Amino acid sequence: MQTPFSLCIMKGYGNMDLVKQNVLFFTRTMYLGGTENVVLQLCEIFKPLVNKIVVCSCGGVNTGKLSEMGIIHYEIPDIEKKSVGVFLNTVKMLKHIVEKESITVIHTHHRMAAFYVALLKLYRECKFINTCHNTFSNKRLLTKFAYRHANLVTCGESVKKNLVNYFGIDEKRVTVIRNAVKSFHEQVILDPTIKKLHDDGYFVVGNIGRLSEQKGMEYYIRAIPEVLKKCPNVRFLIIGSGEDEEKLKKLSEELHLEKYLIFMGYMKDIQNVMSQLDLVVLSSLWEGLPLTPVEAFSVGKTIVASKVDGTAEIVEDGRNGLLTDAKSSEQITQAVVKLCRNDDERKMLEKNALVTFEKKFSFGMFEKSYVEYYQKMDEYCG
């Protein structure tokens, strides 16, 4: 009989004794998004394995989940804001948190978080990990400074290549651990809005994500009038909230889409919602390794996704989804119309999507990879 993996860790297999560690996850927000989901997943994985977990961020809806898990959260200033006040407050609070909570491992999830750790030289007293969730082509000096003493994890191969090729980081210092989600085996709770649309005979398309520039929602919205000309039985949803919400609602009004596009707001049960959609769209302008396709695949749904960075590591055009150029409303239109009109092709893509999830993006693989990485951290440090 094999020993369960988590039990092996508790018994002290590997180099680092996890039971004695006090871990700080330092990120920008605990809002809705892939990075925030990863932080929650790591909290769940490591809570039974380490002595203590602490999270610091500028807050967000997911702080409630931290509270439910019994995890301490410190609210700090938004580390992306550039002001002397934010800088001084962040420095003061971070020092206080590390000292008060006797932190031994700092795991950052934003390059400005890593910058503060590097600036304060906290890597001298704590083991220091940074997970890189996106690709970048700016702030080269700041990024190299922030990551100089960090053990680096990336969520996909594209992010690793970005670190190596653009920022000149030695590829031996970078480990790829792909994002993942748990399988969805729960009973589907019907959303009344989606149910009514289906009862009225509509094909329902949803775009899920933070309402920000990165997610390219504008191009999704601009595709809608052209889709409706060819497939009038389609209705569209935007699921999420964020800083561009009013701007996007105004665009919808300008295009007279009030009857065709519904802003659903933030919804926490994403896999449950996705399981009720006919098609998912991801219109991002850049990504590291997005969770949206993985979540869609986990419930047997296919996706129309922009061909950027890590998205193409998940979505294989014509096999488990359709890829479009970024910022191309025309190509989004073509792809949505194609799958709306062709049930057989859509079902084939859905079948292959579920296979992709099971083979490459299972939560068990993600958990095992991260725990082993922590266990072997002494090999990376120094």
C-alpha cells in the first residue's frame, strides 16, 4: 500500500521541514482572477502541512474565503500605486508582518511584491519564492532586481521564456508549474438568468474575467453586433467586475446591446456557471497561463480564445478550441458563429477539451509539484 503524498511530507521527506515553516503569501489583491485563485489553492494545499499561513494584499472579495479557511490576512496598500506614502506604509507594514508572524518563507505573486522583498533584503532571513503569472516587456531593471534572489516559478512555458529571453534570467533558476483547477463533480445549481435564456431558445456565450484592459472585453463586445446579424439566437454574458466596468457598460449602450448582453457581475461558482454556458470566450490581450480555459475544459466546455502567450499552451486550435488574434473582433465573430452553427464540431472540441484537462491540468499534479518544490527549496537557495 502506497503512503499518501501529504503524509510523506508530514513525515519529513525532502530537505525542508514544512511543519516548522511560517509562510507569507504576498500578492497585490485578493480579488477575482487567476493569480488570486492560485493563492487560494496554495493556502488550501499548505495549510495542513506548515505551521502557519499568512496572506497580505490590498484586499478583495476572496478575503472572505481566507477567513473561512482560518488564514490570517493583513490589508496593505495597493503595491502598484506609485507614491511616497504607499511606499513607506508598505515597507513599514511588511517589516511588521514578517517580524510579528515569525515568517520563514515569503512567496510573492506580483513583481512589485518581489521588489519589496528584495529591497528590504528579507531573503536573508526567509526563503524567498516568486511565482510569475504573466509575461512582460517593460521595467527590465526593476524586474531583474526584484527576482535576483528569488526562487522562480512560472505558471507556463511562455512565462519562463519571457524571463529567460527578455530579462536574461538563467533558465536553470526557473521551474514551470502549470496552473490547475479541481475537477467539478458537484450538482449543478442552475443560474436563473442562464436558465431563462435557454428556456427561450437562446445559445448562450460567456466571457469570464476581471473587467480590465488585460482581458480585452471591448473586442468581445464589439463582435456582438456582427454575430447577431448571422446568428440572432445568440445571447451574451460578461461575468466579473473590475475597474473598466462602467466603460464597458457605456460601450454596450452605445452599440445598443442592452437586450443582447448581460453584465452578471462577480460570481464565485465559476465552474458551476461555465457548465451551463454553450460557449466560453477569452479575449485577453496578454496572459501567463490563464485559468479560464482550464476551468472551461474541466466542465467539458470549449473556448474561443485569443492566441496570446500561455493561452496557446492550453488551447489547440481546431482540436479543443478555436484561437483568434488578439484585438480582433472580426475573428471572434467568425469563431462564435462557426460554433453556434455547427453542433457536431462544437461537441468534438468539448470532448477533446475534457481530455486535455484530465491529462495536463489536474489539481493533483499541481499540488504534488508545489509541495515537492517547497521540499527541495534548500537545493535552490544559496
